Amino acid sequence: MNLTFVFIGLFSSVILGGLVVSYLKATNKSQFIKLSLSFSGGFLLAIIFQHLLPDLYQDKGTQVGLFILLGFLIQLILEYFSGGIEHGHVHVHKGQSLPWLLFLSLSVHSVIEGIPLGNQHLGIITDHSHEHGSLFWGIIFHQIPVSIALMTLLSNTNLSVIKSWLVLLLFAAMNPIGVLLGFYVSTDDLGIDIHVILAIVVGMFLHISTTIIFETSENHKFNLLKLVSILIGSGLAMLMY
């Protein structure tokens, strides 16, 4: 996959989320956003079991399980500070100040998940070309509803429209920054096994996807539209080779 396309795709997914909020007046509470979250949750879960886990265990064996668990716990800690914005939870109070701790937590998440993309582009992790594509699209599909949730929050802070967009653009740069870091983080130069980083990202995705999927709706029912969205996301991921 062309590196320019990767950077444009990652950046554009966040901008798209901002435009949805600014011009279509959608929020994280709209039905479309809930269904897009369900779709991304199904897609992420499917690429974990269909693509990422098999390749990790093939390359590194059973020791990756510990780092998958570590990634799961890291995401749990990050969501303590982010309030669960990774799966669409936003507590909006009109005129509030921007919660910078939330932004920092969300940014750390984005940087970490971008690192394996840089590794894979250089061919460090694996020679399975489909893995790079599935991870890339998993991040894209997840970033769109996350950026919608973030822009919903920003539009209700005391920031001006211009400043809100500047903050969103800063967030949009986090995934590409992670990709750039991935060019330099490898076993040879920093003594870091990049399979460990991918395993951590898989653990983070596992936490996010299962949280999205198993969250109940407002009436505590797993409605049909959400089920269909999850199945479509999972089916699309399973078609990627």
C-alpha cells in the first residue's frame, strides 16, 4: 500500500468526522454514529481473529498472549482518562473547557496504534501483505466515529470554531506520527521487538471492539440494526486477504 495513501487516509478519516459534525450537525448520539461504531467494532474484532492473531502467533508463538493482555489493560487505563470516547462516549457540557487529559489519552492511543503501520510498510513485521491493509482499514473505520465524538465535544467547549478545528487537526496528526515512529522502532535499532507493539495494539483493539459490541442500547436491547452493522463489518474484514 502506497505510503502517501496511508497518510492521506489516516488524516482524512479524522477530517471527515469533523465535517460530519460541523456541516451535517450529527453528534455522537445519532443513529448513524452508533451504527458506524458497531460496524467498526465488528470489523476490528474480525481482523483480530482473521488476520492479526494468526500472524502474531505464527511469527512469535505463545509469548504474545502476555502482551495482548498488556494492551488490553493499557486501553483500560487510557479509557479511565478519556471517558470512553474511543467507543463513542462523550459527556458534553455546553461551554466547558477542553479536557486536555482526555485529548492526551486519545492521542497516546492513536500514536500507539499507528506504529505497526510504519513497521509493516517497511516489511519488518511480516511478509503477509493483507495484514497491512486490514490494520490500516481497521484504524480508518474506527477513527471516523471517534473523530465525530471528539468534534462533538469540541463544539461544546468554550473554544472558537477555528480553535476547535486546530485541535482536531492536531489529533489527526497522531496516527501519522505513530507511523513515522514505526519507521524507527525495530529490534535492530532500539532493541524493541515490534511484534510486542503489534500485540499491544491487538489487545487495545480487542478491548475497544468488545466494548462496542457488548454495550447495550438505551433500552437495554441488542437491536437488529446494530447486529446487522456488526455482521457487515465482520463480513467485510473476512473478505480481506
